[in-house]
Amino acid sequence: MTRIRARAAILALIFVLPAVAAGCGDDGGGGSEDPKQVLEQTFNEAEQITSGQLGISLDGSAEGDQSGSLTATIEGPFQSDESDPTAFPQLDLSADISASGAGQSFDFEGGLIVTQENAFVEYQGQAYEVGASIFQRFKALSERSARQAQSNQNASSIFEQFGVDPQTWLTNLSNEGYEDVEGTETIHIHGDADIEQIFSDFVKIAERVPGNAAPTVDQGQLDQVKSAIQEATLDVYSGKDDHVLRRLSLSLAIEPPPDAEGSTVSHVDVDLSVTLSDVNEPQEISAPQDTQPISGLLSDLGLSGLGLIDPSGGTNGGVGSGGGPAPGYLDCIRDATTSDEIRKCADQL
């Protein structure tokens, strides 16, 4: 395992919040529902998802001079506040990541636990406390942003809050019949993915994520992406009785252009699936035992220079017993309203 890759994995576990979706299986049945109407019911009319078991899987492979593979899974329960959809969810997620290529391999196992009071990272069998102070700051920032987005958009769904419509991500729709997803009968809708629309919407979502400096993308870059993707399909599995999303699967076949040095990756396959089970059933999430302050872990991984830990060893807002992002940075992120203002906040680190 390289130190850089370990750093990236830990940072992702600490700061990245996962979204919800759904699962698989075939009972050989057939459905006559209009696929466009099913998507409308699924993304705009279905009941709100407040709890369940989340499963995310990613499989990728590359062929050519720089061949390699990647597999990743994230799974575990989540619990949200039914009365407040903008409240920060509780989580207990475990992650397993394996990658190989260029004569190297990488394996990572860890986890993220979020309770109402604190957050914890699990790494190499040890649980580390993020710290109640810094977690409450991040939680308040996230909830404030969610409430503002909901108020500005007057939206009832998370997609509407971000100003996107997932129905526009699919073309050439077809109803593939009924399929079992983790014990729930679903309607399977298949279609070709509209890469330009999906890419544009994800940039829009990234611009609204608290503290994220979303990249600017010009039409030339988008055209490059579109020309490299040879095949893109999207599958939606919607509950037959409740129209709640149970699975969202994306498959890509990519033929990237050779790089400037002539080394090529001739073909890339990517399969991403998000699965949801035990929908809206209560989930038990509790803090781990025998935790240590996360400051020690970040120092071991060489992350103390990123402003996550006060070099003097003081609490400065506290990450465990070590400290946290500079208050000026947090205040800047809290007050930022545009992507340019968010990018300028990095000067506070």
C-alpha cells in the first residue's frame, strides 16, 4: 500500500458522505408499466427514504500497456430524521477497496461511523474519534446548506434540491419486467445513459456540496469524454408497490485516447451499482468502543500539514485531542454562496 493512496482513502472516509439508492435478481416476470411514468414516480413522487441498508459496489478494469483493475464496496446501515430531511444522517459504513496495476497493488479496509454527537474512522482494526467539536461544526454546515438548497428550490426530493432531474439521464427507455431486489419485487427500467446530461448534472451537484471546490468544465473537455465513451447504459429498479428506488446501475465501456508519451490504455470497463434494502426500517447505530484520537492517525499518514491538526498540539476546535481545520476556513465555507467563493476558502488552510 502506498502512503498517498492510504491518505486518499482515509480522507474519503472522513469527509465524503454517501447517497442512497438500490439491488438485483430476476423472477422471469414481465411488466407493462410505461417506463417514463415509472421514472417520474420513482424520482419525484415516491415516499422519502429515511433509513435502510446501503450497498455500493464498483468494478473497473483497464486493458493495454497500463492494464489494471479496481474493486470497491461500501456497505452498512443508515438512519435519518424522519421529521427533518435536511438533518445529517447517522451511518455505520464499512469499505473494502482493492486495486492493481503498473506492477503495484493496493488493499484497504476501513469504516466510517456517524452518530448524532460524533464521527469515527476505523482503520486497520482500530477506531479513531474525529471529535465532537469539529464534527458538530461540519454537521451544522451541511444541514445549513441542505436547508438553504431546499428553501431556494422549494423542492421535495434530494434531486430537486440540487436542481437536477434524473429522468433526463436516460434515453431509449424500455421496461425489462419485474425483478427481485433483496426480497422486494421491482420494475426494471433500462436505457442508454445521456453522458452529457449526467456529467453536467454532477458538476451542478458538486458545486452545491459544502466545502467542495467543483472543477470548471468546458465544452471541449465534455466532447472528449463523450467521444471516449463507446457504450453507456443505466438501469433503474423501482419498487413495484411503492415506487421507491431499490437499485441504480451504471455500465460504461470506454476507449480513451493514447497519452502524450504513447503509452495506451486501449479499453476500460466500469460497473457501478448502488443497492438499498430494509427501506425505512429502524437501524441501530452506536459509537465504537476503545477509540483513539484521530490526530495520531493523521500524523502517521502525513496529513498533519493539511490543516487538519494544529501543529502546536492544541485543540483549536478539536479533532479528537489534536485539533481541526482552522476556524477561518470553516467560517469561510459557512458563508460561501458560490463555487468561486468556496475555492478562495482554501487560502485559509
